[in-house]
Amino acid sequence: MAAPNSHRAEDWWRDAVIYQVYPRSFADGDGDGTGDLAGVRARLPYLAELGVDAVWFTPWYVSPLVDGGYDVADYRTIDPPFGTLGEAEKLIAEARELGIRTIVDIVPNHVSDRHAWFRAALEAGPGSAERERFHFRPGRGADGELPPNDWPSQFSGRTWTRVPDGEWYLHLFTPEQPDLNWAHPEVRREHEEVLRFWFERGVAGVRIDSAALLAKDPALADFVEGVDPHPYIDQDELHDIYRSWRKVADEYGGVFVGEVWLPDAERFARYLRPDELHTAFNFNFLSCPWEADRLRRTIDDTLAEHAPVGAPATWVLCNHDVTRTVTRYGRADTGFDFAKKAFGTPTDLVLGTRRARAAALLTLALPGSVYLYQGEELGLPEADIPRDRIQDPMHFRSGGVDPGRDGCRVPLPWAADAPYCGFGSETEPWLPQPEGWAAYAADRQGADPESMLSLYRRALGLRRSTAGFGDGGLDWLPAPDGVLAFRRAGGPVCVVNLSAAPVELPAHSAVLLVSGPLDEAGRLPADTAVWLRA
């Protein structure tokens, strides 16, 4: 008999739970203080027991690590601190034997300034064929001393850097990440070959970084706030690129998930047409405050914008770039906005943890696929990194105002009583673990039936074994103010109480799972969620 949520094998991605691994911080297999592929391979049984369907790896390629690996110098070589290409192939195969697929990260907007193409461009000089793969331009002003335009950076600071021969090159991120010229046929051909390289090694999918930024206005016109089209976001030429990519993926049965930040729902949905990307990240849900009306509107909007193209929604609470859920939900402002990040923001971790537990059940009950960032299943809070240990360029390019993203990238705690919580050996990890990190260790939580880890394990097990979860329909049920209640088509009911007082449960035949204890009268307390069998 087929499992309740069985579907065609090639459609696995429509309701998958995908675990994001940030390799430097997952597990250290060789004891040098940096996470690596050996560490991941040793922890594959943990991921299998957790119950995830796939693992997405942030970039594991050769990189100077100016931007945490998103400055790639060679897409066909594993960064030596992580291991070797042979180890990556073993990891992909061993994970697949456990029923876990692999998704790799591709960064097509830019490369590292150490990439062979960029080094050749610097050596070749103005007017060369090598420079045509990038955006090199003469400057403005009497002596070319001004940058070619005034485009704003995705990080703080300038988007142009001048080289000794007087020309400037474009970089929407750091100067060490020069943007590629996607109007150049060699750029397109190279990336399609990179896709084939990894599909042939057994990966099931590709996550596309900054997917809406690749194509640029060829005139490099100045940026004018509020004027469309934007000179480098969501250019129409992108869709031809992704249609070509989709043909490559279809050869191997591979799938794509795009990092697409767009406020326009109709333009967002264009990327999910049947001949383009399979899925895209749902950043509106990720940044939504812990407020019932806002969450319901975000859920409705998400499902509505995906419906015309038949694509499944994706749901995510946290990733390697944003403040961890437990910390964010314990603050006065429970939403997320890069512009509002600041040192010293107070948080109530007890409240945040209670809400994060409820949010886990809400997220896993929604139609579509779910992305789970490493350590969320342990309830890890955002760590306060000492200023002299911060490595993230967002911090430095902001003049020290932005605390950066290192706080959500701290190495995981595996064993409460081992040095550095079992991350590796006795070598201090590349980022310091906070005092008290052992309380979150996986071994300690695995033995506690009330822990966050145990909650996630039970939830993922029920999601996989209970009819009605995953892809499909959703019907809202009548509920008091501040309460979300919905029934999955042919499946369970989810109730989330975001109000200040306990609420009665709707009629049901059984309680499947609750994020925290019901009160003495059997009511659902504030900031608590429950799955019910109708």
C-alpha cells in the first residue's frame, strides 16, 4: 500500500521538507574548527531520523570566503577545507541511499575576483574579449574619476570599483564579487555546463542565488526610485535564461528553487511558469510578524500568486541570512527587515521559543514544501558575536552598524558534554559558540520528549504518514480573533492561537500533536498550535 502522501517520484519537490546545511557550521569531521563534508556524512543518520526529504547545501565550492562562500572561484571544485569532489559524490550517494536528495547552490549573478575569468579580464585590459564577460566601463567626470552610474548596492557601499588602468567594474555585492555579463553567450554556456556537471553527479536540484538580478539594463542607466523597469532587478531577459536552464534540468529530472525577492505577485509568478523554475522562496512569509491577520493574509496571497501557474508554495521561517526564529519572535517587532537589524535588541527567549514551536506546526501544515534551516529544529537563538570575531561583510560595509549574519551561522551543538558541544574536536570553531550552547545540544534534546527536536521529529513523522499534509488544498475555518484555523483537504485541522487568552478547540476525534500543553480545561493556550484529526 502506498504511503498517505505518496506521489509520483518526479514530483517529490511539491511537498518536500528540505533541510538547509551551511557547511562551515554544521559538523566538523576533521577537527580543524570548520564544518566539512565528512562531518555531514557522519550526521546523515541524524537527518534521516529527523525525517527530511532533501538537503540544500549553501556553496561548498572553492572560495576566498569574503561573503560566506557566495564568492565562488571555481564551481567544479570543492573548497579544500570542506573536502574533495570525491567526498561530495560519496555524500550525494550516501544521502540518496537514506532517501535524502541533494540540492546545491549556484550563484549566477557574480563570481569571486579570484575566478580565472576575472583574473584574465584584469590582465587583458580595456576593450578585450575577456572584459566583455563582466561589466567594465570607463568612468564619468573629466578624468573618469566618477563611477559609471549610481546603482545602489545589495550591501552597503558602492557598486563600482576602479582598476589601475582607469576602468570600473560592476559589483552589486562586495568588490570581491564582480557581476557577470549575462548578455554574453559564454556566460550562459558556462553556467549550463556547470548545471550539467552537478546533475551528472547525482544532485536532485539547484537553488539559484539572487535569481532576479542577473540581467542588467545594457545602457546602465542611473537608478531612479519608483521608476520601472528597474535597471537590474527582474529584467525581462531573465525568463529566456531560465527557460534554457529548465531544458537542462529536464534532461536529468532536476528541479530549481529560485531566490526571488519581488513585491509584485504577478511578476513573481512569471518565474514559476511550467517552462521556467519549479519553485521560489517565499520571503513574505519569512518576514511576516507573529500576527494572525498578517499571517493569514500572507498565506492567502502566497497561495493565490502560485495558483495561476500551478506551482507549489514554499514556506520558510529562517535561513542563513536572517535572524533566527526564536529570537525574532521574542522581540517587540516580530517581523524581519534587513534595514532594522541592530545590536542590543532585547528579546524574550521563553516567549520566542513558545512561538517558534507553534510556528513550526503552522508551517509544516501549510500546502507545499518547507525549508528548515539547520539548528531551527534545536530551537537555537541568534547568537551575539563579539565584535572582534564578526566576519560578515554586511557588518563592515555598514560601518559597524549592522550586526551582520554571523549570529545565525554559529556552529551547531551536537553533544552537551563534549568540547565545543561536539561540533568537532578540541579545536575552537571558526565562530564562537555562546555560553550555555550545550543546553541546545542534539543529544540532550533527543533524550527529552518535550524538546524542540522531539517536536520536529514527531511533526515530520506525522506529516509524512498522515493523509492530507503536503501539496493540496486548504480551507479556513471559523475562529476567534487572533486565531488561525484551517483544514487540509481530506486531512487534519491546524489551529494556532496568536491571541492573549486560551481558546476552545473545534470538534475533533483526536489530538495528533500540540506545540505546548493544553490547559486544565483542554483549551489551547496563547502562542500554541495543535494538529487535530477531524
